[in-house]
Amino acid sequence: MNVTELEKQVLINIKNSEYQDGTPLVYAWVWSFTATNETKQLAGALGSCVKKGLAECYVDDCDGNGKEDETCSLTQKGVDYLESIGEEIW
């Protein structure tokens, strides 16, 4: 699979997010701003990761405050990719 450096950075950011407490790592949701560092380039790369099936995003008003919050997670395909490039998966 052809993964760009920006896409790779997004996947690593999801894995290393300070909000990451998922075991297993697949579908362990974190705030998307931690994956993108709130930059347009990484936000675009996150969208690309979703299209490639490496990550998923979910938008919800989880706080009930009327403001939608976006979260994202790695899919099994995303975890497999990270393992294939030598990233340690807990």
C-alpha cells in the first residue's frame, strides 16, 4: 500500500495520542485534533487515511452541548500498516 509521509504521521499521531487508552488499539477513539495537530495538511491526510481504510472518523455531540466533536481511530488495516513499518503496538 502506498502511504504518504503525512498519512503515516497521522496514523502515528493517533497511536501516540495523549487520549489513547485503547487496548486493543483498533477502534480506540481519540480526538481528531490530536491526529492532525489542527493543521490543514494533516487534516487532509486524515481524510485520505479514511478513504484508504486505515482510519475511521466519527462525529457526535457526545457532551450534549450542541457542538459536534470529531473523533478518529485506527482500523485493523491501519494497525497492520504501522506494524509493517516497525511501529511498536502494545
